[in-house]
Amino acid sequence: MKMVIKGKSTLKGKIEVSSSKNAILPILAASILTDDVVEIDRVPKINDVTVIGTLLGELGKQTSILDRKIVMGGKVLSHHPPYDLARQIRASVLVMGPLLARLGTVRVALPGGCAIGSRPIDLHLKGFHALGAEINLRSGDLIANTNGLRGAHVYLDYPSVGATENIMMAAAMAEGISYIENAALEPEIADLANFINCMGGKVSGAGTNVIRIEGVKEFKGVNYTPIPDRIEAGTLMVAVAATKGEAIINNVIPEHVKAITAKLTESGTEVVENKHNVEVRRLSKINPVYIKTLPYPGFPTDMQPQFMAYLSCANGSSIISESVFENRFMHVQDLSRMGADIKTEGKIAIIKGMRKLTGAQVKASDLRAGAALIIAGLSAQGDTVLLDSHHVDRGYEDITGKLNAMSAQIQSIP
């Protein structure tokens, strides 16, 4: 797929953020913990949700998607997700914890997803082992078996979001009490814990660096709505700022986008926080800023490419330090094709602001890089053709329609 993006757009109006991709995927995996009916509302129509829903169906879950609701029920029958599905998205590894808890065994292919650097799952496996699982690697598949999970203390060497989620789900049915120390602090962790508790779980401390999980034997069905997508909110905020626009972005939890708001404000964009939305307007030049990506509540690595596109037109030189992933500057080459002046050395990028970018043919290497190139295309002089735009559809619901509703002119071509 490709997009044709008309440049020199000025985004204006109101738009609503979808539910969080990074919250709903572990929530869908956690539905494995019960045979009762689970209903998830406000489900975004994105490719990753489709893939994980299909994967759950292959495991035995009776899954149906009705407009923006997913309804799941029934017993999980298989412990081995199909290879072709597991390899498509990284979130497939999140079925390991709940499958281990329910069936005592799981076999899954090493996960796929965006090519933004090494994301080993050794911390996931360390947690499973502490809970009483035996781990093996056979024919490219990870295999975990247990005669019964038992509560344990798990210390994470790094506050990994995926490991925190996976270990939490496994421990939710373990015998006794478990603690995850140096746990990830992301809002999506707290949302998963809330979902588990709504099903009858006993998780406390989510959102802090120590999570306590008391195992329970049985979970019940629930109707649940995930939190808004803070990365989609941030992407729309930056798009408005980059195009010197003015917009109200609804269905936002302002606390979740504090780091993004701070850097936009520092760069000269006005952001007004309300209870459930943010108002964004840029009336002057873009000031250069320094950004270092960090685990939450620091500046999110998932917003680094979008800010790089934005800062390419700043009045001076900005510096971005990428401390989370080692290969997340793949969008630099394509931004340079559009006239950006960016130099990278290791995990540091220096962005010398230009008066303008120029439309060009570029290629999305991953989800957030694609979003960055859309932002660059909207603010550039002339038209931009974005190839491999299917990457963007993995994580943004109808991004073309949402931006066009704010006066952008983007055409998606199969």
C-alpha cells in the first residue's frame, strides 16, 4: 500500500483518539485466563488487533468482532499458536503467560513486529522460570512447561513492559503471592492490572515499580473499555504542531502525555490540558529542543520519530538521544530525502532545522517511522508518496480519515 500526501496542510478542527493499541493487545491475551464471555468495547480497527484476534481463535477461543466490540468466550484448547500468526506481531509472545497459567504448557515461535532493534524476551523467561516453569528452545520455538506455578519474587533487570505484563498474567493464577520488582510503570500496565482485577484477580501496585499479585484459581467474564492511545494522541499533537495548525484532540488522558506536552511547549507550541482532551496550537516558530527517550514517565521512544520530523523545521539544532532501542533511526534516510539535515552517531541524532522540507517518494520501515513521514509530508512543500504504508495501519486506526477530517489531503492507494 502507499499514501499520497499533499504538502503545506494546516490541520484544524476536532478529532478523537482511539483506544490504546499497547493496552488492548495484552488485554486480549489475558482473556485466555477465563472461559467466560469477555467483551472489549471501543476496539480500534487496526491490523495488530485483527492478528491477535485470529490467533486467539486458532487457540480455541470463540471470537467475534461486532463493529467496535470484540466478544470472546470458550475454553482454550491449544497451547501452540500458529507460526504464521505468531511471527507477524511482537504481542504474540504475550499469550505465553496466560497459556502457561491455564494449560501448564505453551509453545510459541519467537515473535515478530517492527524492525527497530533487538528486543529479547529473556526477562519474560526469567519470570516464568522463577514461577516454576521449565524453559526450552526447540526448532525455533520457545517451549515452557510447569507442574504448577508458584508465587515468587521476580526482579527485572530492566523495566520491560512486555515482561511485566507476561509475568503478571502468569502469576495471576499461580499458587501464593508474587512480586514483580523494578516493574514497568506504563499506563498500559495499570490498565491490564485493572482488567485482570475486573475478572476477579488480585493485583495491586500496578503503575509503581513493585507489583503484588495474589494468585486466584478462577476468573469470570467482564465487559471492559481500554484506555485511550497516548501514542496516537501524541502523534496527532505533533502533526498539528508541525503544520502550524490548531485542534482539539478528544479522548486523551493528559497525565499520560505529560512528556510529549512538555517538549511541545518547550518548542513553542501551546498545549492546553482539559479533563478529557488537549488543545494544541502553534502560532510561532519551532524552537530546538533536547530529547532523551526513556521508559515511562520519561519521553516515549514511540514518539521519537514523529518529533524528529517536527524538529526538522526548527529554528536551530535539536538533539535526540535514543536510549531504548538501538536501531530506531531508520527513518532518518527518508527524512533526509525530503531535505532534512540530520546526522547520527550511535544513539545520538543531531537535527539541524531547515526552512522547509520538500515532498519526495519515501518508504515506511516501521509503524512509528511511517507516522513520522506522514507528518513530514503534511508540512513539506509539494506532494509526498509514502510506500509500505501498511506499517502505519498496524497501530493507527484510520489515520488517513482522521487527518483528512482536519483538512489534510491524503489518499491511500492499495
